[in-house]
Amino acid sequence: MDVDTQTTTKGKEEQVEEKKGIMVILVGAPGSGKSTFCQDVMKISNRPWVRVCQDTIGNGKAGTKVQCLASAATVLKEGKCVFIDRCNLEKEQRVDFLKLGHSHGTVHAVVLDLPAKLCISRCAKRTGHEGNLQGGKAAMVVNRMLQKKELPKLTEGFNRITFCQNESEVQAAVSTYGSLSLLDSLPSGVFGQKNSESKVQLGIMKFLKKIDGPCSVANISQVSVGNKLPNENKIALHGPESGAASSGNVGGEVKDCEHTSSGNVGNEVTDCEYNLSSNVGNEAKSREGPLSCNVSDGMKDFECPLSCNVGKEVKDCEDIDMVSRGDTASSDNVPTLAFPSISTADFKFNLEKASDIIVDQVELFLQKYHNVRLVLVDLSHSSKILSLVRSKASQKKIDTSKFSTFVGDITRLYSQGGLRCNVIANAANWRLKPGGGGVNAAIYSAAGKALETATKIRAGSLMPGKALVVPLPSTSPLYSSEGITHVIHVLGPNMNPMRPNCLGSDYTKGCRVLREAYTSLFEGFGSVLGEQNKLNYESNGKQVSETKDQSELNLMKQFALTDQKGKRECVNEIEMNKKCKGPQTENESESTDLLDTNEGQITKKRIESMSKAWGAWAQALYNIAMHPEKHKNDVIDILDDVVVLHDLYPKAEKHLLVVARAAGLEQLADVRPEHLQLLRTMHNVGLKWAEKFLTENESLVFRLGYHSAPSMRQLHLHVISQDFDSNHLKNKKHWHSFTSPFFLDSLDVIEEVSKQGKATLNNDEKYLTKELRCHRCRSAHPNIPRLKSHISNCQSPFPAALLQNGRLVLPPSKQCAEKSS
């Protein structure tokens, strides 16, 4: 361990740096100049730097990763900055250092991504290397390590990554870190990466000449990145894909296709730890055959003619990887949501309060979902919200592989920053329109007209604290170039008096709304995750990879996906699942005959007993029912068992909802005999309000009932006038959900539950797709405008079935007339 000789300034400056130490993780192949970089910075820097090198950590000899971690921890506790001088080429090798660094300050990566030819040349020429990697054996070691290279990304948890791909860039990085004073800090982000898709460079194998033989490796990619290397030739293997060894007889047990070279080389090399031995034995497993190799003339800086005979068997040997590997780590397959800070820009929400809420909501979400990733994005390197969130997330020890911050354009995360996200959030306006500035304008612009059209289909406005998931059409540029499949619009509270609906200084309500906004956002992301849990069935209906119970659970999740397909403005809109028979509502989670398989039928009872998945905005009624005191502006009556409120998007002149306050009673399918008294209470409350409206307007007629498959969580009774005079009634589903057998009359439900123990649900899709007919005279009409025009003038009596059993609530003056007709 080399300690910087610069003394630490005492007093206030030292205390500041004690809290904000910097760990710089060097990433590079042997010979890339990691040790030289550290020494050059330490010579010119005024900061106290310490170099932790695995090659010398054991009293001047090679040590272990554990020793490096312990030494680095000591350095950081002393308030100094530390260089981690190891190869660190694989993500796994960096994880523990990242966790340690974040517990004391910030973590940077300096990637010395120099040409393989240069690294090999340096290794071959040096003598007295502290890690004993020098001479002819260096070529194969460098090549082996480069084949496994995974370039670091901000999503691993780095605050800053600097890429150096030539000597001038290395010197610039030396100057950057060497000029830091005790109180200086560097902006976050990725710097110097010329191509986010950059591939792993090929090492010495790039220069091996092809030798004709009975068996050669075919279809070997010769893709190269970085500086173009001369005399690039192919390599052939004699025998069935054997591993490579060089210069003499080399033993048989070569693990993971480690290519030993130039004499006696041991069989294990781990991140710059070299254990040299002689005359390895002859036995190994699985693949055999001799390999003959010659180094091409094109290697001027390093010449090492190789010829080898490999033992009979090579254990666990993989094909020599000549295909360039990208820097994409396995984390690219993790479902990822990238989101901006909500309400802290134009809406002027307090940053301290906002950062607390973000970290709290992230922590709650990650307790429920494990194989996911959340990324908070901001354009500015000096973003205070990112700094606050990083600090608070670190204090709570939130896993940086699951939650991190990112500096960049949220619409170009992959193309510019190498961060692959399948879902992004938009800080929308309440009209859900493009324009304005900031994130909203950028996302609409980048997504093109497709996003605006898809959003308009689903909603016309958004309430503060709510979110709307919009599947992004494949025609959108964001889909094709960035891989984004969904955009989640979310609206937070406004604290800016220059903007509409300002809450002023009411941070009690502001914090509540912001929490609701993030909850809605993350729940929306959760509903998108359900798409990845769809059942995998073969064409004959047999299950191939899941147990029956897992299939049932995934089926429930699949049905819940329709939460995002309906129009948000229609609180009662019923959405059909196009892949399964039967009506599927937004957040639908029960059905009668869901699926038959050769394994047996999934019964209704089984499905009903399973956990239901409700989307974000569909929780609104539940939240009101559980905490009506927090929604006094929304409710018009609060009783012990029910609350009453106007439907947000009424389908008639008068349209109320009577919502049950009983926990666990989410929909009519949950109702059992023990709920009879509650059903009667709901009916009586609804009847009272209908009669009240009739005293005000005797031309009205009311009907009380339930949807067979509701779109909103929490059992609720509709009290709706039969004029259907509303601008919010726009399509067939709106119409049929209140005029077909799908709509169950309240008194019929009470009778069925009393006699049968449950209500009979009419949730077949045929009820919602029939032609449009007047609910009074049954005349057919081609579209909703023509139907509504007819209804306004229709004087026909209601069908006899509706006039029976008190299904219609009429004013006294009409009761006799309807009966006589």
C-alpha cells in the first residue's frame, strides 16, 4: 500500500473531507497504466491519497481482495481518498468496493481502456513488476482477462466514470484528479466514453495466424474496437475446440479455458493475481486436440512465437472467444424504471422534503419487488436533488444495484449513457398534453406523435398524486432506438404560485400528494412488470415450466395488466382482455371459467381466493373509503359503513357512488352472506340520495346497481339517472356497462346473496360488445351520438323487467303512469 506523503490539512477542511472521501476504482488490463496513474496523481495532488494495490498488499507481496477492502476501509475512515489499484474488469469484482465507498463518500471509476496491443507490449518489456506479470507470459493473461471485461456503468452505483482510451486522455484524467483541492468535488456522470456500445478489445489472439488442419473453428467474428490493429488474422484449432497452451508441454487441468503461455504457467489467474507453477499434469476433461499457433508479423511491439501441445482433456473448457463482447452486463435484463424528480423543478417543491419522500417510497417498493431497478435521472451534474437522494439512500443502505442516480437526458439513456430502461416516467401536466418545458416537452418530442395519440386514447387529464401507464407504440422513436416500452405519466403537487392549483405553503397536503404520486408511479411500474409473468403454454395448452399454483398466480397478474388499457377518464369503464375470453376490467382479478388445461381446471373459488392486483389510479376509491377524513373535498357524505361521492366522470346527469368502508371487500365477487347488512345499508343510502334528487327534478329516473367486474378497487354501488346525458359517455363499453345484464340491480344482488350465498356475475364479454340499442324502446343505433340524440327524445316506457322488484326509482307522479302503461 503506497501512502501519499502529502499531509492532511487540519481543522474544518479535514472534517468536511472526512465525511466526503473519494474512492477511485481503477479499471484496466495489466499494462494499462493503473499504478502509474495513481503515482502521477499523488505527486501533484494537495489531497491525501492512498493507493491500495493487491499486488503489494501482503507486506510487499501479493495479497487478497479481502485485505484490499480492509485497508481501503481504514483509509476512508481517516478521511483520506483512496485508489483501488486492481484490474477490476468484471462487475462482480467491483461490487464490494462500491458498497464500501458509498458508506464513506462518493465512488468514481477511471477506466484505462487502452489498446490490447499496447498493454501487452508494456507487460512484455517491463522487469521487476510487483505482480510478476512480465515477459512472454503476459500476452495470454491479458487476452484472457480482456475476454471477460465488463465496462462499468453508473447503474452499478458509480457517481462518476471517466474513460481513457489513449495517453492524452489518461494525462487529462491525471490532471483532473491531481488538481482537486480539499474542498473540490467533481460532477457526476460519464465522461470520455466515445461509444456506449464499445466492445471488448481482442488481445494477442487477434494476431494469431490461421493454420490449416482437419478441424477449425468456423464463423469467428473479427469485430474490433478501439485502434485498428495491423495484420489481423484468424485462428484455427486442431481437434474439437480445444483450449490453448503455449511453448512446450502444458498440463491437463486448465479451468475456464485459461490459455497458459511461454513455459510454466499456473492454472489460476484471478483479477491480477498470478500464481506461477511448473509442469502441470496431463489430465483434464471434456475436450481434446493439439493446437498450433504462430504470432503474426504484425506485432511489432511484442513478438512471442507460440507452439503448443495440449493434454488429452480440458476440464470445463469453453470455445476460445473471438467474438467481441459488449459492455452490456447482466443487469441490462433487469426491468428498469427511470424517473425524474417530481414537482421539484417548475412546481418548486422543497428539495429536502422531496428527497425524503423519494427514498422512503423507493425503499418500500424494493421491499415488494426484488429483481428490478429504479434510476433517478437529472440533466445537471450539479443537481442538488440527486446529491440529497444519494446521501439518504446510502444512509438507509439501499442496494445501489437496485436504486441509483443518473445524470443525462431521460430520452437518450441508452444511446448516450448505455443505460437500458424499458419504462420511463414523465413529469406530466394535468392536461396530459405536450409542450411546456423540461421533462414533459422532451419526452413528447422524443416519442413523437405516437405517444400523444396513445395517451389521448387512455385519458384526457390527470389528477395530482396520480399516474397513468401508457404502452408505447412500436412506431415511436423511443421504442425503436431506446428500447422503451412504456411511459408512465405522473403529476405531483404544485407549490409554485405562478402555476395553477398552487398549494401555497401547505406542505402537509403537498407531502401527502407527492407520496401518492410516487406510490402511483411505482405501482404503475409494478403493473408493467406483470407483463413479464405471462403464462408460457405450448400450443396444445400444456404447461411447460410452471407449477399449477404458479400458473394461477401469473394468470391473475396477466388479467391485472388490463389496468393500463382503459381510459382513465372512465372510472367505470370495463376493459376486455384481448387474449382471454371474458371481460377483463382495469385491475380485474376474478373470473368464472378462466382457463382449462390438461392439468385440470382453475376454479373460480381458487381464483377469488388469490391476491388481487389493482393498478395505481384504481386504488382511489379504496383510499377514500379507508381514510375519508383525508378526502373531505371529494366526499359528500361520511357514515360508519359507507362514504358517498360523485363519480368523477359521470355517465348521466346524476351519478353517485356509495362505497363500502369494509377492508378486504374489493368487489362484488367478494360478497358473502355476512355482508348482507352492509349491502342493505348501501342500498338504503343510495335510495335516500336518489329520492333527494327526485324532489329537485321529477323528470329523472334512477337505477341502483353494481358492475359484475368493476374497474375500481373497493365495493361500490352506482346510483345513476337513466337519462345518460353526459359528455363522458363515449363508447359502447360505457353504454353496455350500465344497460346490459353486466349491470346487476342492487335488490337482485341482495336477494341472491341471501338465497345463494353469493351474487351471480354476468361478466361475459358478449354483454359489452353488442350493438347499441335504446334502453327503453330497444331501437338500434349506429353510434353513440345517434343513440344519445334518440334517448333525449324517446318517450317509450321502460321495459317491464326494469319496472319489477323496485329496480327503478321513480318520482311518485311517474309510478302510476309507468304501471298503467
